[in-house]
Amino acid sequence: MGTPVRGNLYYHQSNVMAISTPSTSLNSLSPLLVRGNHSFFRNKKIDLGRSLGFERKTSRSLRRSKSKSKGRECAVVVASSGNMAAPDLWESWKPQKSCSAPSLSDIIWPSAGAFAAMAILGKMDQVLAPKGISMTIAPLGAVSAVLFAAPSSPAARKYNMFMAQIGCAAIGVAAFTIFGPGWLARSAALAASIAFMIYTRSTHPPAASLPILFIDGVKLHHLSFWYAFFPGAAGCILLSFIQEVVCYLKDNFKF
């Protein structure tokens, strides 16, 4: 095995594999021979698969990460974008796949937070009733769903919420002032609100209903541009405090 090899060595199974070694032992050449042998048979296997129509997807990379939830394992498979198929037309009609069902505490605490929020806003209505102002407006119900059910979503960010609430409400007042009540004011206000949220990177879907609420709500017209801060933005301050309580309870009191 230690006999020197002089000259050029050709391996008959590889395509053109020449190693010029004036004084090289076979022990040092054996890894190269094995590597060339493996590469040869792998290439032959790929060529055979292509000829039969079963091409091996070599560009696909799989990564499996195991996460245990209640004694059950779930595997996440990540494929390269080149081999990912287009999303199915009916896929969006199915519920999002999850490794485990939500626990009872994940359901109770957000629901309790929503109940407390509407109860407090209802009590504030009793105080503000003589002035003809109501805090229990429909957009705050949508805000509660975002803050309590999906606190980690982009729409639940404080910047998105307050920027969109104030900006869209002001746009609704401006549209009503320019166009008056009617379909033109509603259409222009909604279009301007969406453009405003995209430009300021503050997408918050519940805020898009504030302009239409003002245009169609006769009881709100006397607020004028104060509507930009009240009741939408003012109600979000209360909901933000309740959201912190709900998140604390979800993290520390599980059942």
C-alpha cells in the first residue's frame, strides 16, 4: 500500500480524472478514488432518473424542527422558493394549521378582557349621555378583537393603532366638510384613509370604519375635528391598558 506511484493516474470510472503526483502513495490517493467513485454513481443515478422522467429535486432543502406541545411533536418543513407550488385556490377557506389547539386560558382571558372593556366603556356612556356622546362605537369592538385575540399582529402595534385612528378620523371629518353627506364623501374618505395607512406604514383595519361612522352619524357632527381624538383614540388608550393585563394573565395564569 505504500508503493510510490509515478506518472499520471487515470481512474476508469470517472470522466477525466488525472492526478499528477510525482511521488504519491496509494494511501493518500484512496480518498480521492472513493470520492470520484461516489460522484460517478451519483451522476449516473441522476441521469437515469431524468431519462425515466423522475428527476430528483436536488434544489429542495428540508429543515425539520421539532416542537413538543402536550406530548405531541410537529415537524415544520421549509422548501426553497423555486420548488414551492402556487397557493391553492381553496387554501384560504381552510383554518390555519396549528400544532396544538388553544388552551382554555388562551380563550378565557381575551374574552374576559373584551367583556371588561365594553363594560367600562358602557359605564362611561352613562356619564357622557347628557352630552350626546357614546364611547361604545363599533370600531372599538374591532380594536378589541385585534388587541386581545392577536396581540402580536402588526395591526396591534401601538404606532399603527393611534396613527391610523387619529389620521383616518380626521380624514372622515375633512371629507364630510368638503363633500357633505353621501356616497362621494364615504368613497373619498375610505380611499384616502387606505392611502394614508399605506404611506405612514400604519395599517390598522378597524380605523378604516371611522370616516364612514362620522359621515353617517349625525350625533357626531358637532365634534368636528375633535373626532380625531375622541372617542376613537381615547377609547384605544383604555383598551391598551386592558391588553397589558390580558397578556400578563395569559402568560402567568395558564389552565
